Amino acid sequence: MGLAAWLCVLAWLVGVVWSDRFLLTQFCSWIPAIALAPVALVAALAARARWSTLTWCLVALCVTGWWFLVEQPWRPGSGSNDGLSVLQWTMSHDKSERVKHAMYIVQENADITILTHGYGVRGTEEIRDWLGPDVHPYKLGFFTVLTRLPVRQLRPIAASNDIHARVIEIDTTEQLGQPLRIAAVDLPSSLDRSRWDVARTLRKWLEDRGAGPIDLAIGDFNMRRGSAALASIFPELDHAWDRAGHGWGPSWSRSFPIFRIDHVLVADWLEVLDCTTADPGIGRHRTQRVVLSGQRAAGGDGN
């Protein structure tokens, strides 16, 4: 038991150090620290020597501390709603209950809503009534944009090899002081697909196809928060959860959320007032919501 437990700890450490830069270490990087706590406790109970028991108790304490203090799946408190709200929902599931999906979106009432795989739901009467007679959903391949704000540009970037990205520019001058350029992203989920290669491909496409500066990147990246591959795609952006996350952060799976694979990345000039995930009561992903202000550019450090 002791050897098997040490191998588990070693695999986790490999994932922490090398992240998903290589395919082998990518698998290790998906090991949640909290999963090692029961392994360590069982090893402590099975240990015959007192020093071994104490060592495994210390390991259990360390990985639990890492989970809550470094990975930070939960943060106390709440943020402000007095800003521009953006809601994102990865809807890669059966949407036969279209009205139920639509009512959740209407109740959230975000200024900008971005749906991935939102087919069927975007055309419901509930969505049309909520948007109003002069506003229609914007359809961009896998993505749907719902907003009453003026949309200035819709630009395709990637729709190949399970890598999907679109750039959306929305006039948020009144709310943020300047337009908001959003990259909507949906990346492959196959376990044997190198996240580092996917990130490198998307980054190249963003540069070669003239995506321009991005203020907000949002969607299902299928990469963990803290992933080296994730950081390499938009190195100039910060994770909104690191700025002002509150509540439970992991977004998948909805019924047992332990991994944060849906992300919101923000530019330095944006102040994040709140960043949360929520259970929509249906589907496989939790929704993510961020509240933004443009005051950080003028106000210095913001949060």
C-alpha cells in the first residue's frame, strides 16, 4: 500500500511541476490534490511504523492545504453586481427541455450571454420576448450571442480539428469606457489530445488570422485552471477567478464539480467585480458569470 500511495503522490507532483506541457504529464496534471487525502489516510492506517503513520498524516494535511489554499476551489464572500455582467454556458448536452434552458438564461438576465452549443434554445419564445422585438440572437457556428448592446463585429478565427474560436466586438463604451473584444472559445475534450498542441495551434491561428487585441476570453477550454497550455494561449490575460472569485469555482461536472475547465480570462484594464459559477439545474457544465467594470484602467490596482 505504501509504494502505491507514494506513486500516486509522485504522479501528482509531476503534474504540478510540468503541468500539461507534455502528453504524459498532462494526465498527471488532472489529478486533484484532494484525491490524495484519502489515499494518504489509508496509507497512514496501514503503516506499521509510527514515523510512517505521521508522514502520511502530514501528506494528507499538505494536499488538503494545497487544494484549499493554492487551487482554491472555494472562496468566501460575494462580489458586486454593479457592472457589466457576462454569462457563459457550455450546453453540450440534450436540450429537449428548451423552455427550462431558456428560463434560466432569462432569470440570469446578463448584459451579454454567450452559449456554446445553444441550438434550439436561442430561438425559443422566452428568449425572443426577453431580448425584445428589435433584437435577435447572433449565431456564430458553435456559439450564440444574446445581448441588447450593439454588436460591432463578428469574426471567425477557428472552426477546424475540434478547435473553435470567434471574436465578438460589442460596444460597451457606456458601461466600460470602450468597446469589449471577446474571444469565444470551445476546445476538444479528448483525453488523448495534447492540450499543449491545441493551445499552440489556437495561438498561431489567433496571430495569423488577425484576431487583434482580446479583452475577454471565455468558454470551455477543457484545460484546468493553472494549466500551462491555458496560460500560453492568452498570456496577456488574467484569470477572472484569481481577481475576484467567490463561491465554488469548479465548473465540471455539474453534478459533482471538481474541475474548472470553463474559464473567463480578462485584460488588465478590466476590473473584475465578481466571478462565480452556478448550477443551472440541467446539463453537464455549471454556468460561469463575471461582472466587469472599466475603472481599473483609471483606478490603478483595482482589486
